[in-house]
Amino acid sequence: MKRAALALLAVAAGPVAAQERTGGDAAVAVVVIKDARVVRVDAPTLERGTVVITGGRIAAVDENAAVPAGATVIEAAGKTLYPGLVDGLTTLGLTEIGSVSGSNDVSEVGDVNPHAKAWVAVHPHSDLLPVARANGITTALAAPNGGLVSGQSALIRLAGDTPDSLVVKAPAAMHAVYPTGRPPFDFSRIFDEPELKTFEERQKDKRKNQEKELQRLANLLEEAKAYAAGVEAARNGGPVPLPDAPLQALAPVARGELPLVFRADDEDDIRGAVKFAGDHGLKLIIAGGLEAWRCASLLKEKNVAVLANVDRLPAHETDPYDAAYANPAALQQAGVRFAIVSDDASQSRNLPYEAAMARAFGLPEDAALRAITLSPAEIFGVADRLGSITVGKAANLFLATGDIMDHRTQVTDVIVDGVPQSMENRHTRLYRQFKDR
């Protein structure tokens, strides 16, 4: 019994049990993309280059790469070859139709669910996956949301028939929501006379509620550390602690091994999240970060990455109208690590245009492309496999008729792990069905 219990608990004290896959039964056939303009991201662009793919990986990238005998050749003259886009924050595979509750699995009952695993709930046959893939997105972070601790996310590839076949890395991060301090709405008192309070009183209540929730999270992290220590002691003959899935899941976060993605938009909340992470030795990533531009120097100093959603309204009436659009440019100028994300499922297909908006408001073109390719791969620790057209990396690529951040550009071919993907999706079917009516 003791040995069995120790086996169940071993993950709590060991290294992060990240499930990492490279595509499983990737095609061993050789595919050659010839004479394309190759945008490598981590190296200068080749104006007329050839890419050789073998066994699902990039085998050669060169202006004069030889075409192996028997290879499937894609003639790409006049087209641009990009690395597959990486959407660093989505609910892809976890939601289908927002207004249909039965098709949504982004949150669990209760507000503390560190043991919730997004990769278990991902639906590989979601209509939204091929729609996003058809516009060049080949990898996405499927993340839970809601509550105080939402659960664990997974990096998934947008091609596969089972949840397991979609997984690139799991867990990728733990997700939590920085407490706003606003009490939940009490429907039982909807007809009561509202309690009038001064601004100072409301702010005091907000701080009190925030401190209470943060202390609650701090206590959970300390309990997770103690739980992991108990598991370690049990290996040396001590008593075996009772299995506790939430504490087991939080232990790698408490030890600073698994990133904590804290959702925070307001400047005060972002600063509070940075302080909380520093006090508890956490590896912090900010999600949302609407006012990250106001504290960019702090984020740079503490080496905190930001997952920025660009197409948003300003937080305050006094903010510039373009505050969200110019946010990535401000982060880039300050040297902050960041990725541009859709933070959605149905809008993931518009990821290139989120980057285009940031580009239109000051973000250099190369930085905008990097923010939707190599940067999110770096933030989640898979840059050795994804995010650029580099020999040895997974052959996640797409061909387009021009600049992917121009809405007039058409994606013509998508390859995931060396396998050409069908461009058929719900949008193309509906277009054919209704175009002549």
C-alpha cells in the first residue's frame, strides 16, 4: 500500500512532469518547398530559398538546397514561406459556441482548480481548429480560465485525431486570476437599496478583499511546498501523506519550476502580481497586460513576460485611444519579453491581424512577426522545436501569397509536423454553399 501511494505522489516532489511530444507518427516522406521567399524569423530572410522536410522535421534551408530523389515538391515561386504561427493564449479546443454551455469546458466548479488539466478536455474535432489552422496558426496554448486558480494549460498542435496526439507540451503553465477585490454579485439582494460608500471606503474594501484572496493563494502555495516535502520524506521512510490532487498540481509552481500565468490588466494589479511572485519565488507570466506599458521598466527588471491581447479598448477614459494598440511597441522598446495573443478561440484565426495592429502603432515588422512565432515558443520553453524555420525544428510551416499581416494575403498551404494539411474548414464549406445565393 505504501509503495502504491508513493508512486501516486511521486510527481509532487520530482521535476515538472511535462508531457512533450514531437508529432508521434510524423510522415517519413520527404517534402520539398522550392523557390519560396523564406522568412526564417531567427535568421535573415531568403528571397528565393528551398526547404527540405524529412520525417516531420526541417532537414535543410538554403538558396541552393538539393532536391532528394523521390521527394514531393511544392513549387512556391512568388509565395512566402513562414514558420507556423503560435497563439500563446487561447481557449481553442475547450469551447465551441460561447452561448451554448454544453460546448464550453474552459472552467471548473469552484474557484481553486489547480488540478484541472486542459489537455484532458481538448476536443480534437472542434470546427475552430481547422479554421485557425487555415490562416497559418499551427500551435496554440489551450488554457482554462475563471476562479482564483483556473488550472493547467497545454501547448497543442492544430492537427490530430485524439487529445493525446494534439499535445506538444503539458503542462505548459498554471493559470490564475489576480483578484480584483470586487465582491461577487449577490443576486439575492438585487432589489435591496444599494449601500452608499465613498470612493475611499470602496478602495479600502477592494484592498481588503484583494489581500484576503492573495493570502489564500499564498497559503495554498505554502501547503503545496509542505506537501511536496512530505512526499520526499516518505521516500526515506516517513509517513505517507494522503493524496491531494490540488496540492500535488501546485507543488511545481510553488518551487518555481512551472510558470504561473497571472491574468492582470490594471497597472496596480500587474505590480501586485509581480510583488506576489517575487515574495514567493514564482516564475511569473502576465496575461492580458492591458496597462503593462505603464510598468514596463518593472517587468523588464523582474524579467516578467507578457501575453498581450492588442485589439482592446483602453481601460480608462483618460487613456489614449491607442493605448492597447501601442502596448507591444512600448514593451519592445523597454526590452520586455512578450507575445501577441488572441486570448480567444473563435478569434485565434485573426492572430496575424492582432500583430498587424501593433505594427501599425509602432511595433517593427520583424518584432511583430516574432511576437506570434518565436517569442511565445521561448516563453513556454519550446523554442528548440517551434517558432522559426531552422534545421532540426518541427516542420510547422505555411505558404502565403504575401505578407501574412496583410488581410488581403491568402494562405495556400499549411504543413504540420511535415504533413500537408487540408485547407477545408467550416468557413470554406459555408462560402461554397452560399456564394451564389
